[in-house]
Amino acid sequence: MKKFVSVFVFIAIICLNSCTLNQQKKSPYEQHAYEDYIFPDTIFSFYKDYFNEELKPFITVTNASDTELPYFAEEFVITYLVKGFLCEDADWLMHIKERLLENGSFRIKSAENNYFIIGSERELLHSYDTTNLKEKYAYHINAPLVLNFHEVINKRDNLYDKITLCGLPGDYEIFVIKSGNKYVLPEKYRYEWEILPEKIRHGYSSGMAFSKDKLYVYFWVVAW
């Protein structure tokens, strides 16, 4: 009987360890290699240039993980990655802000309304009708678009503001580091959403967003 109990305990320990390993693999804070995402490394390569090892991860949200499963596009959706970090060094944040400005990054204040967002069709139509969307995109055709954080972090009340245009609280500064109008995703994800003007019907945008008061930093990427 003792021998049976010992064997049972041994098996239970193995199973527990196996479950723990599986949970670790699925951790939202797992640092994916660039090649694990379906968009090219080049639109996210700035990450390593601005990253600080002392940043503490608190959220990673993405739908850009690579998969070999069949996919049939039935409506317009965006592909995104957001990595959020806590920064305890306000001086470092100010240094990064100066670097971004020196490098000519496009700067936006989240509380303003002089920019526009790119989001999935279903999410955008909750807030805008089709006529309004066409007008917005036509007006911002020559400016970088910002990720619609409303559909990415709206479950986290301390990080989210339903009032601002992009969904980040009003004290955030958003920097667009890379943007373009080229289609960069696998062909099976292509969808022609006629609401978007032809010039920006496909593209990508990526950058950083942070609040010097809350000391939160986001690295973000969106492609469509």
C-alpha cells in the first residue's frame, strides 16, 4: 500500500510540474521573438533601441501570434501588439522623449482630437457611422494613424479612458516611430475595407506611448 501511495505522489508531482510549465509557456508576459509575430521585424525593430532592462512588464496584449490554422477574412480587423511596462525612472522617460523628438517621431497628445485611430471594423462602428468614418479617414489620409486602444486595453480600468479618442488616459503622449501604407501581413489576412481611402487601405504604424505622471510605458504596433 505504501508503495502504491509513493507511486501516486510521484505521478502527481510530475503532473503538477507539467501543468506549471504549460502555464509558464502561456504567460502574457512571455517575451516572444520577432519571428513569432505575423508582421515583419522591421516595423518593431525600434523596440530594442528604446528598451530599458529595468522596465517591469505588467501587460502584453496581441493577436499577432503566428499560426498555421486556416483563416478566411470576413470583415476588416487590425493586427496588433501592445507591451506595457512600469517605469520607475522619470528621468529616463524624459531622456527617451528627447530622443524621440530629436529623431523626428510624430507626437500626439492622447487628450487632443487632431489625430485619428485605426481599429477593427466592428469596434469602430460602435462609435462612428460609415459616413463619419469616411470623412475622418479622408481628412487624416496624410498623417500616421494611431492604434485604437479602446479595443485592446478596455478591460483594465486603471489604464483605460473611454473619453479620449484613442482610449489612453488624457495625460499620455503618443509617438509614432514607424508608419507606412504598404501591406505587410500574410496574404490570407488581406481584406479590402472600402471605408478606408485607397492610399491608406493597408498599412502599419508603431511607436511608444507613456505618461510621465503614471510612469507607464507602452510599445505598440498595428498593421492592417
